[in-house]
Amino acid sequence: MDSLRHHPIRFHVTHWSDDPFSRGAYSSLLPGGTPEHRRSLGEVLDGKLVLAGEACNPVAPAMTHGAWNDGLRAARIAIEAGARRVLVIGAGFAGLAAARHLREAGIECVVLEARDRLGGRVHSIALGPVWVDEGAAWLQQFNDNPLAIHARQLGLPLRETDFGQPLAAAADGTLPDIDAAWEALRAGIDRSLPLADGVARYLESRDEAVRRATRFALDANLILEACLPLESLSVDALDEEGVGAGDRFLPQGYSQLVAHLAEGLDIRLNRPATAIDWSGDQVRVADESADFCICTVPIGVLRDIHFNPPLPPAQQNALDHLGMGQLEKVVLQFDERWWPVSPSGYLRWYDTPASFGEWLDLTDAVGTPTVAGLIAADALERVFAGRSDEEIALVACEALQAWADALRRL
Ligand SMILES: Cc1cc2nc3c(=O)[nH]c(=O)nc-3n(C[C@H](O)[C@H](O)[C@H](O)COP(=O)(O)OP(=O)(O)OC[C@H]3O[C@@H](n4cnc5c(N)ncnc54)[C@H](O)[C@@H]3O)c2cc1C
């Protein structure tokens, strides 16, 4: 790393892919997968078991408020089924929503959580003097987000990110019109083909400039959102919505919201469920039993749980069409902000092959020079494999430096 001119004073590297209680970042549609698979994964089973969480929400998948809304859906099903005691597996947003709704309905509810903490894929950690989020950072689709209402009621500081106004640069020259390339691809691709074939066919007849712009658009708008390589994604992944207008992050950390929403609930930590027995009148999980169970573990973990009887064919089929995307963050902190300032706080970096494609500059929001870089799918294998966290942080720093140099060259 001789070329590195700026060294972070602190860094943090996430490892969601290796985390035994998430096994990846969030769900995506595998080839042939449709939102209908999400819906059928969450169907009630024999009036006493329902799977819930971000993966089961066909409207807002892979997002915290999607998880929250799906937890509410599951709780309503338990209430309709006449449940008097409910076991909720997992204390992420889906589990918390379910448990709160059941408590409000006067139904006894116990939450079993595998970790020694709440929040699941939402977790804020201290990096020097500031809080940074390892998992979810933004309250997305803000105007239609029930968690945003809670955050506002609590008076939590919020900071808007305008994803439409990134400070962007490309490693190999001027920046093409990425948005136009993305819209043209979505309109022009043959959706009857598998996604990778459809993209290849679409690009066949295009000139090099369009190919380059389309590759960048796919890296930024699809692979960094769905977090799997093209060959592993469904055509329908082109339409699953991610970032939206008015998204906001929480400069003091998302975990504040988790702590508030968990208040007063009966949550038992360090209680990993390994088996769910729904063969009798009661559902049994270890030494607990209840007349209804809501299981909110991520789909990557679901496969490790022994269900008796096994999950029915419709749910197995749904699971075969859903996969965990791989997304990690590298947070870097410096003595001073040496990189160009993006008015939106949002940075985009287009390189080939892709590396750290997007960054959030937290500096203005947290008062200390801090940036968080995101890296997904096959780029992770290229950058993370065989490297220590410190080495990964330095590679991330190099990417940030290359982005800053490219901008200065413009
Ligand atoms: C890096 C990253 C960035 C993201 N960015 C955003 C973002 O900006 N905005 C956004 O809206 N979303 C984002 N997401 C997605 C968001 O975090 C998830 O969609 C959401 O938190 C999922 O909530 P959930 O309740 O469905 O699952 P989880 O939060 O995973 O909750 C499930 C719970 O089950 C527990 N569990 C697992 N196995 C067991 C077991 N065997 N027994 C008992 N408990 C178990 C887990 O520990 C966990 O607490 C991001 C995720 C990642 C990883």
C-alpha cells in the first residue's frame, strides 16, 4: 500500500456473511424468484406457525420497515387464530413489532433471541466518539415508513440522504448518464430470459459507451442493492425497490430506536432456537411451549432450524427462490476530512471490477471525519478473502483515495 497517503485512525469492518444468526445481509430473489415467493413463505401453517421478517414482505423486502410491517402481519394472524400464548423467535424489528402488537392485544408473548443483544441486523457500535451502524443505516421510503413515525415521536436526530445527488466519479474517465442507462436497460431487456442472459443479449447490439454505462448502472442499482452477482438474481430483482426519496439515517445510531421499541417486552436473550416442533396442539421450542409461534429468523438461518414436521413444499419452494445477499460495510475515521465534500453526503465510485461502490460521509452529521463504504456480492470475495480487517480497511481507504483523485482530475 505504498500509494496510500491517508491512514485511518480508526476503522470497523462488518462480517454479516459469517454471522451465524444472519448468514448474509438480506434476502434477494434468486433466478425464477418473484415477490409471490415472499408472500407464500409467510403463509400461516396449520393455524399455529408463521414465518415472518423482511424476506416475507413482498412490498418492502430487505428493509427494516418491511420487517416491522411483516411482524405486525404475523401478530394479526396469531390473534385471528385465537392464540393466548405466543412464542416469537428473534428480536429484530419483525419480532419486536409482533411482540408489541400482541402485548397491546393482551396476549402473552415471549421472545426468544439467540444473541446477547436486541436488534438483529440493526446494530450501532461506538467508533471513537461516534456511533456507527453495522447493519441498516437508513429509514427508507421515509414518508411511508412506520418506524420513521416512532423515530420522530422520540425526537431522535435524523439526517436526510439524497441518493439522487451523489458526488460520483469513475476510475476510467468521465461519468456516463447512469440513470438513463438503467431506465433503458429496464425497458429494453427481454424479461423472458434469465437475467444474466437477458443482460448479455441487451448489450450485444449496443456500442461500447452504452455497455460501459449499463455495466455501471447494474453495479450500482442492482448488484449493490440485491447484493448477489447477476447470474444469481431473478429478472424480478430489477423491480424490487431499494433506496427512495427522502431516506434518513440516525446520526446517534439505529439501536436507539430498537431499545425504545423493545421496552416492556418479555425478551429472553442467549436463547438460540435449534428446533421448532409444531406437530401437536402446542408449538414447542426447547423448554417453552405456546399455542402459536412466529419465527422471524433470517432465511439463511431458517435452513439450520429443525422443523417437525418439515416446512411444507410451498415454503420449501419459496426458500429455493430466495437467497441471502452479501453486503458489508467498512467504516473509516480520520483526523481530518481530506476528501471532497458531497453536499448530499453520498458518494458513488465506479470502477471495474467493482469494489466499494457507495459511501456515506457521516462527518457533518457526527462531528468527526468518518465515512462508511459499502461493498457487495462478488466484489466481497475479491476484497475480503484472505485479508485481515486492517488490510480490508486499507483497501477501502485506497478506493476512497482513488475516488477523490478521479474527482480532482475532472
Ligand atoms: C449491511 C446492511 C445494511 C442494511 N441497510 C439497510 C438500510 O439502510 N435500511 C433498511 O431499511 N434496511 C437495511 N438493511 C436490512 C435490514 O437490516 C433488515 O431487513 C432488517 O433489519 C431485518 O429485520 P428482521 O426482523 O426481519 O430480521 P433480523 O433483524 O435479522 O432479526 C432476526 C432475529 O432473529 C435472531 N435469530 C437468528 N437465529 C436465531 C435462532 N436460531 N434462535 C433465536 N433467534 C435467532 C437474530 O439474532 C435476530 O435478532 C441492511 C442490512 C445490512 C446487513
